[in-house]
Amino acid sequence: MAVYKRTYKGYDGGLTPQWSRFMILPRYSYARLFQSKFLLMFLAVCAIYPIGAAGFIYIAHNVSFLKAINPQAGTLLDVNEKFFVYFCNFQSVMAYLLTAIVGPSLVSPDVTNNAMPLFLCRPFTRSEYVLGRMMVVLYLLAWITWIPGLILFGIQADMAGWDWTKTHLWIGWGVFAGLFVWTVVLSLIALAISAWVRWKIAAGGAILAVFFVGAGLGAVTNAVMRTHNGSLIDIAQMMATAWGQLLRYDTGNGITSTQAWMVLGIVSAICLWLLSRRVRAFEVVK
Amino acid sequence: MKADKNFYMQPVIELAGLGVRFGSRDILKDLRVSLSGRTIGLLGPNGAGKSTLIQSLLGFVPLTSGSASIFGHDIRTQQKQIRTVVGYMPENDSFIANMTAVSFIRMMGELSGLPKDSALERAHEVLFYVGLGEARYRPLGTYSLGMKQLAKLAQAIVHGPKLVILDEPTNGLDPPARIRMIKLISEMRAVTNMHIVLCSHLLRDVEETCEEVLILKAGRIVHYANLEEERRANKRFVELETRGNDTGFADALSRLGCETSTAGYGRFKMVCPVGFELREIYRLAAERDLQLRRLNYRRDTLEDIFLKAMEN
């Protein structure tokens, strides 16, 4: 460091555009997150199913190869909405686990170390802070959910031809919309829990518990009350119902898609409310 | 650095009936003042509302009445403009423990709008400037209290703000670290055109660094003082004890411009005018063959001003 630079001087250079500043937080978070070999390994594992599914699409369209294996195989392998439903189900579980790994370290370090005033005393709003932290999970989840989903749809469209693509565009939309909503809901739940539960291990456990406890209580309620409404507290069931509507299949859980979307909306709203209570520059101690 | 004359003429902070209430409790009540000094001290006992005033200026606390402005920007409607030109050093520990100092300060610089490269360069510069150059690659969680205070100062000035708000910057520092911090604040004031608001309950810190002082008590402004003017206008109080014939001594002192009163038994109290030389007293006493047994003199210190304000 040059000696002349050891004297303080003002800054009169240019400034970055305001809209882009929420992207700063993910950059620093990734620098820290990707130091973890476990995370890298997990991301590699998340790529196994999409790669296998791409191979499946290739085989399904390679008739001569199929016939060589099994003359009946051509009728067994069909790339349709069910294929994408399986893909969504599998990758959504991986997304859920990834959220439990990454989520706890999102907001809790800032709350624990009282760093909020330092973020919010700058030209950086609470919304931008939440969006920035949310992007950390959203990016990662996108790379294991809807991006490979759309790539698979693209491969299938390329191999099946324009006629198939025209009549099955809704599958592409369903995969994208369904998985995107799932990643948003997961991100919000992770952020809200990370903001309120300061201990990282407990926060990770709480993220898992939100789904397991909801599923368990929902199943018990359904069994005891002989109703379907217990599933309304099972977020995974709600998401499956929403996918059912988007990918045109029946989940058979007795919940309507309207109910499912409403529950997902309410869960997201509760998470945002919890975040608004926590993401503040200071706390009034009563 | 040559300063723009208009920059100093413009009020830094203007409070117009500012009031803040938490629940049913009034924390700040009808604060009205215009501050334009380079270094402004916020003084007051614990619970006076100093930190709340700072938080309301930064937009952390909603106002319940009145308004305020920083460099002419309304704090209700122009928060982004204000936060672009303001740096804030909070009172409590505020950092991200597992980040190194340089990446933390760089991130703070970027959040203030600095481009990546400039933020990195300035992060190194300010860390060297505050004396953390050698420790800049260490995680902040491993820093001592004094180092954390310096890191907080570094993040407050990394983006070159026009106004830096320092909330209890010498809290928990040992004497050498405190001296270092006060020296840094004075240097910042001297080498840049930066304005500084120093919030403290330590009178010595404020007295050593500030030109203007705002004293708060129970959420109200109880005194505003321009220390520079007070220092200039401050008369010296002298107490004398003499032995011998003091006839005409009081009159002689009055003729030199001193306000003198006698307390009997050869004792005098006087207020000396500006530029008065104490040797004149010795000369007058020598002329009258008067023994000076005791001579005490003192200025009105900030402590006197503060205590008077608290009594009021």
C-alpha cells in the first residue's frame, strides 16, 4: 500500500445503479458458500437425476436402440406429463434439502451480529435486503429445478418435433411455473426461519420440521377427522396439488387447486410478515 | 483539500419540531435547531434520546411529529439521497463475524454504490487509515473490542460520506485506543470536508473534537452551544486572596476592564475581559505593596456548560 494512500480522502467516482445493488449480497454469500465441499458434492448429486432423465429422453427417441434391447420397450418409454411430474417430485425434494443446508446462514448471522443497521444505513432498503438474500437460494434452486426442467423439455421438443412441442407447450410452462413457485416458497420459509432462529443447526432443523410436522399433523387430522382438509397444513401436498393443476394430473388428495394456491399464498405472506418484523435496523426492547 | 464555501454555509442538520414516540412514551419532543458546524457533538445523560435522534435521522425510527432535513434533504421523503451521503458508526457491535475485514468493508462500500474495484481499493485504504492494515485479512470475529470499533469506523467512511455519524465511538476503548480514535476523528475533520456528528456521554471526547454541542435531556434540547464562539467569548473567572492594604485595588482592576466584586477579608472575585493578561494583577499588587496569597483562574468548561444545562 502506497504511503500516500494511507491518508483518508473522499470519494468522487461514479456510483453503481441503485437497482443492481441487491445482487451484491448473493455474490458475497456464494464466495462463502462455495468454500464448502459438502455443498459442491450435493449440487453434483442434484445433477444426477436430470442427466439420467436426458438419457431417458434420448433412448426413448432412439427406436433402433430400444428395439435392440427389447421389442416391447418402445411402448413402455413415453416422455409425457408423468415423466415431468416425476422429475418435479424428485428435484423438489433435492431443492428442499438444499434449502435446509443453505437457508440457515442467510439472515441469522446478520441478526446475531447486529449487522442490520450497517446494511440499512446505506442506500439499500429492507426489500432489497430480503430480495438479495432470497436470490442466494433462488439462484441455487433454479439450477437444480426449473432450469434443468426446461432443458429436458427443450431436448424432448427437439427430438419429438414441432407438432409435439405445439401441443405440449403447457408442460414446459407447468414445469417452469410449478418449480419456480416451489423455489419461491422454499426461499421465503428459509429466510423467515433464518431471521427468527439464530442458531444455525436449529434453523436447519426448523426448515425440515415445517414440512415434516405439517405433513404429520395433516395426515393425523385426515385420519382422525375423516376429512381431506388436514392436508391444508401440508405444504408439500399443496405444492403437489398446484403441480397437478399445471401438469394436468390428479393428485387424489381431495384438495382443490384453488385451495392449494391460497395456502401457498398465505404461507408466503406469513413468511414476509415474519421477515418484516425481523429485518429492521434496530429493535425496540420492551 | 479545498472546501467549497457554500458547503459550510449550508445547514447540515435541521430539526423542525421533531418528535418520536414509542408506544405511549415520548422519546423526543419538539426538537428545533439548525446545525451547520463541521463537528457537532450530541451530549446527554443515558436515556436522553441521543441514539434515537440519530436513528430517526437515518430513517430507522418513524417520526411522530415535525420534520428534519440533512443537507436540505427531507428525512421522511429523501432517505436514499441522505443515506448516499451519510456514514454511520453504530454504538453496539455490528459486523459479520466470519467475514474478513477487507471483504466486509468492501461489501459495505459496494452497498453504498461504489463499483467493485473502487470498493476493494478503498476498503484497503480505509483499513490502513484506521490502523487495521496488518489485520485486514483476519475474520472480524477474532478482533478485539478496540479493533472492532476501528472496523466500524472504516465501514462508516469507506464510501467517502459528507456526513459521518459516530455513536459513542470511544465506548469500551482503553486510554491509548481512545486517544487514537479521537485523533482519527480530528484528522478526518482536518483533511476532508466531511462533517461529523459525535454522539457521546463523554464530555472530554466532545470537547476535544467538536465545534457545536447539542445537549439533550429527557428527549428535549436543553442547551445548544457553539463551543468555538463560547471559547472566544469566554471570560476568565479569577479568584484572589490578598493580604495588606487593598484600598483602591478593586477600582484599579475595574479600570483595566475587569468586573470585580469584593468578598471581604482581602478576597476578590473578578471576570477578566478577552486578552487580559494576568501579569497586570501582579503589577497592580506590587504597586500597592499587596501580597497575593492565592490566585485561581479557570474557563467555563464543557462540563460547566453541561452541568448548568442539566440543572436547568
